Amino acid sequence: MTQNSIGADAHRENPLSTIRAQLERAAAEAQRGCGLSYDLYVRRFNAAAEPILNAVDPDLRSEAAAIAAALGYGDDEADADYGPGICSLTGIDEYCCPCGRHP
């Protein structure tokens, strides 16, 4: 048996490992291109994780939510304190922000 089939068998036996793998892939993808902005990462990860969590069996939802929370899910930008001169998209000072929306 190849390693891929062993891994697939393990995922079939433990649905939480499948969910963890999906969330870890979503986290890795969310991190690409966000620079060092945690706020942007969280926004991207929350958007990617939401459909994954919505598809989870209700009996596993609390465990899946805990896995997602460990990866940053729920650290919503609504909790962030964006003051004057801070980009609302990235959470970075407007003069240093790479998003292109600032003069």
C-alpha cells in the first residue's frame, strides 16, 4: 500500500483529521500574500474556514471549531482598534501599507 492510501484510510477513520488538514490548508493559503498583517490573514482565513466549518457534522462542530480557533479563526477584525492612519483592510499604518488604497 502507498503512503497516500494509508493517509486516506486514516482520514476516513478519523474525520477530525480530515477537517484539521482542510483547515491547515486554508490557513496556509490565507497566509500567502498577506505580508506580515495578522489582521489580513485572519480575514482571509475566516472566509476560507467558514464553509469548511458549516459542512462539519454537528456532533463534531465544537471540536472542529477548536481546531480552527487554534489557527486564528474568530480573531475577527471587528475586535481590532483601527485608529486614524491605520488601514482598515490590513491593520498597517497607511504610509507603510501595501494594499494600494492610500495616497
